Amino acid sequence: MNKSKSIFRILFHNQNKIYELYAHEVSQATMMGFIEVGHIIFGERSKLLVDPAEEKLKSEFGEVKHTYIPHHSVIRIDEVEKEGKNKIHESDGSTVSVLPGTQFTQPPSSG
């Protein structure tokens, strides 16, 4: 039985930018509050055209076996059919993210 490895796309906030990484491993980290990402996938270096954003990510994560991303930084994790390019997206400038289920409202006053 030939089973191919799963591929995950991970989007997360890092230093006011949105990082998009592709990896073979994503799991709940043993360190509370973190997602563990391992075996990050990078494109072939033999390509004639070099993407500066992917090269920046490769210099940052190329030698990393596993990285740990705080839960509150993760935007989404998708299991996808094939890998894409690792990218750094510009953020909309907002540095505040609302976590799901954490919006509190003040109860109405009774008097």
C-alpha cells in the first residue's frame, strides 16, 4: 500500500505579517498553547526564477526540524492535495485579533 504524506497549509500572524507555510506535520504541541509544525516543504532550488519571499522563509525555517506557533497566532490550518509556494502576505495593519468565543458583553443593568 503506497500512502502519500499529508500536506498542510498553515496561515499565521508573525511580526505584523501573515505567513503561509506548507508542511507534512501539524499537531498539538506538548507545550501548552502551541501548535507544532514539522517538515516544512520548500520548492526546488534548481528553478531559474527565484521567489524572494520564499527564499526569505527558507533562510528563516530551512534548518528548522519543528517550529512552535502560539495558538492565538494561527489563522487556519488546511489539509491540501498539493503543496504551494510559501509566502509572506502583508497584513491589513491591524494588530488586534478577536479570538472566537471570547467576546464578552456587559449584562443589562437591573435598575
